[in-house]
Amino acid sequence: MRVKTPLRATITVTALALALAGCGSKADTPQSSAPGQSVEHTDDISAGVQPDPAAVKLLPEAVKAKGKISVAMDLSSPPTTFLAKDNKTPIGFNPDMARLIAAKLGVKLQVDNVKFDTIIPGLQGGRFDFTATTMGATAERLKVLDMINYFQNGTGVAVPRGNPQKLSVHDLCGRRVGVQSGTTAELKWLPQLSEKDCTSQGKPAIAGVTLPSVNDALTQLASKRLDAVMYDFTSLAWAAKRQPNVMEVLQERVITAKVNVALPKGSPLTPAIKVAVQSIIDSPKYAEALDRWGFQGLGIESAAMAVPLGQ
């Protein structure tokens, strides 16, 4: 019998109305949203999902005895990971996947809402069992984490509406580009673009501006304190659809890559979660989760162990 999956979240971020695109005025708010992005899916997608015996068999005895696993998420990035209008319920593709993972393992789920750049130290310190928060695999992360592919996403660039400076992904030299602290945009993609497209050709470096959240970055973009914002493509597209008079997203992506569930390196829970993720991918619930957040075409076929981005 499957154990029901309740959720507990430590609430520290703004309500959905402010998430990502809260920098615009009421006049900037579109009257309708894209299909798959206009409804708050607060129902538990894992309802009725039975445990997968192969995954349950691999659960460490300590987890079986406890009957619960904890997931760390930064609930500030629609449509992957955010809070419903009640400012309490975690929703989005990542909470859906975490619920399904817990259901496949037959355990309860605890959701801890924390800042993105504190997730890896928290995993290392044993505060959380795993994270499902759209995390890319870098060589540095793979030294301290086990990472399992669960869907694919991309990194994009948002600019003010109409792109008045005529910027492109490969023409950001000397521009102030906002990034969220601890993301691959900050740690990998912006420095890589700056070296390849700018400093190696005698042009000024991209002026990366590191901020605590993408909300902060988009607020500064709207107020003209930033020239662009580099972040997950799906989240930027979500914000742009809600603030079309404020911002737009460049069609070209910085990169498209698989993203990962992550656990502490060598975690005894890794084999069970890997089997659980594959069981989800092989089930109709995976397509359902993708579709209801507008992620058609972003699914994968194999819950493989991650390799560093760029390989």
C-alpha cells in the first residue's frame, strides 16, 4: 500500500504574483497565457501511483524505517519550481517529479524551500536527501554529487521588449548581464561566452551581475539597470509571456542540456532514486507532468547518470 505523500515547505519567497515577472505594472500583464501555462496545477499528480517494487527493494533500511525523504528546492522559478497563490503549496514540474519519486519509493515527501546556492552545501551536510531543481551537471558538481538525468532544458537570454540594443547571445560584450547566484549561468556559461566572444577578441568582457534570485535580475532588467538576464529558458519564457510589454527572450539559446536530480556523492539512496526516475519516465505520468507545464518536447528516455555539461 502506497504511503500518502504530504508536503511541508519552509516559505521564504514571494507569492506567485511576484514570481519572475513581478516587475511590471498591471497594464503590462497579458490577458491570457500560453496553453499549459495558465492554470495552477495544485493537485497531487502522484495520487494513485503505486510503489515500484524494483525501486523499493533498493531503498536503504534507514529510509524504509523512517518512511520519508526530503527534497531541497528553490521555489522561486516558474514554471519548474514555485509556490501556488496560497504561498504555501509547492507546484511546477520539479515538485511533480519529486512527488512521483516519493510515490515510486512508497515513502512520504518533505519539501524544504531554500535558496539555490545553499542546496549543494545542504546535501553535503546531510540536511536534505536529494534535490530536483533544474540543476545542470558540471565537473565541479559531479565531484560532490550523484546526478541523474530527468529532463532537458536550456539556458536563454532575456532582454527588454523590442531588444533596443539589438543584442544577441554572442553579442553581450561590455553589457551588464544578470545571473542568479550558484547557477551554471553564473559559474559556466557567462564566463565561457565572455572569454570566447569578447576578451579573446579584444572586446570588453561581459559584466556579469550576480543576484540572489532571478526575480531580482528581472526587476533590474525592467528598471534598465541590466541590459540582459541569463537563466533557464523555460522560466524566462514563462515570465515573458506574462510581461510581453516589458521583456522578451532571444530565440537562440546559450545551450540546451539535460538537467538532473542530485544527491550527495555516493548516497545509498542513489540506486533507488535512479530506478524510480526511470519508472516515472516509462509511465504515462511523465508525459502528463511535462504537458501540464508546457514542456512538450523536453522529455528524455533514460534516467542516466549525468556527465559534465559540454560532453
